[in-house]
Amino acid sequence: MFSVFTHPTEIKMRKTLIAATLAIGTLITTTAQAALVTNWDWSVTSAWTGSTFTAADGINDGTIVTTANELSWGGTSAYTDTSAPFQTARSAVVITDSPAGSPPQMITNSLTPVPTNTFTHYNNTIDFAFRTLVTATLDTTLTLAPSGGGVIPPFPQTLHFAVHFIETLNQTPCFAGSITTCDDIFVITLGDLTQHFTYQDFTYQINIVSLLGGFLGLSDAACAAAGVSSGCVGFQTQEGQANVERLGLLISTVPEPGVLALMGLGLLGLAATRRRRTI
């Protein structure tokens, strides 16, 4: 037989449940009243802001160029000349399409990324005595605004990426998984490819993606060859080629943490009330 007496703890739990339910309703109503931004005007500018090279010996260092769009090293030939002999050949990492921006507009929850900056590694076989790239710092500035007007407080925002590079010797044995003799390796050692921001009660997620499929998790062998731990992220570039990688952006909505927390509180309260009634 059940008692009609209501325990004070159950009364308190019911009040908590009612309060949580009302809060959820208020928050959902407020969110529903806010306008989801579906179309964005945007621009992305990327630049090399730092770099290090192997130590100079003063004998055959080659020529090093460092600008916002170009990091190059090696001999006196143009880095675009893939047929130059190793005594004069040079390599480079070059940024193009910077800045990149609308049109086309960025569409919320679209599965088609907008193309941004292009990175090309002219991976030529150079004299092993030349100084070569070791690390680079890439700064990417993303500017967002709702199409038709509006201001995003967190943007423009500059994302900082640290790149670790290994110029491999062009002789066997190569690391496992190398396509040529031998692929060079880029590793992103710092920088988040996923960003979040909140605007008018909606939380949005921005993902930086590879449009050409070259940017991915590297094998343990490639990570080891680059001198970093397993599970690294980056890309391999083939010897004697202009290796092109173009990045893109996707924007999507994510659940508000406040809504999830209140829903969790409400469910906990409901479960506790049901347990109390079965005692």
C-alpha cells in the first residue's frame, strides 16, 4: 500500500524539476526567437610569420628567402624549375589565393566547404649541403560577418599554427609509406583545426578541411621520420613535384551547453522522482 505522505526531499526534487523545465522552455524560446545566420560574408588571409632553418656552416648554405607568402631555400634556380640539377635547385613553400573571400558565401550546415588559401610545396631535389627549412609559423586571420549586416564580436580572429618540417635525404631506405625517394613531411604541431564561437544565442563550429585530401593523420613511420610522436597530423609531399594543398572552411551549428545542462538536470530530477515513488 502506498502512503499519501509526500517526503520533503521529494517535494524539493519536484520543485527543482519544475524550475529546470521552466528554464529549459525559456531558453529554448529565447533561442528560437534569435535568428540563425545561414549566410556569411568572410575572408581568410594566411601568412608566414616565422621560420627556422638548419644551421649555417658558411660553406654551401644556399639562398634563403622569407616573406609573408614564400619560404624558399636551396640554389640559384627558380623553385618552379623541377628539372634543375641538384647543385642549383631550390625548394619552397608558397601561399597563394591570400586573401580569399566571398563570393561564394559560407552557408551554415552546408556540406560543401568554401575554398580558401592554397599552399604549394615545390619539393625539388637539392644539394644536401644547403640549409633547409626546419620550422615555420603560419598565422591565418578569419573574418566573419552575417550577410546583410551584423557584427561578430570574436571575429576577426587570428589562428596560429606551428609547422614542423623534415627535408628527407633523397636516398633509400625511406620511411614506410613514402611514395617517392623520399617524401618530405610537414607536421602541424600547434593549432586547432576546429573553432567555436557564439552569436545571438547560437553556437557555431568552424572546421578547416583539406579540399585535395592531402592533409590527414600521418602514419607512425612518417611521424617518427619527422621526429615527433605517433598520431601526428600533416601531409607528405612527393619529390620532384609541385605538391598543392588547398584548404576550405565549413560552418555548422552545435547544441548550446546551457540547453544540454538544463535538460540533463530535468532528466535527473524526473528519474529521482520516479525512484521515490517506487519505494
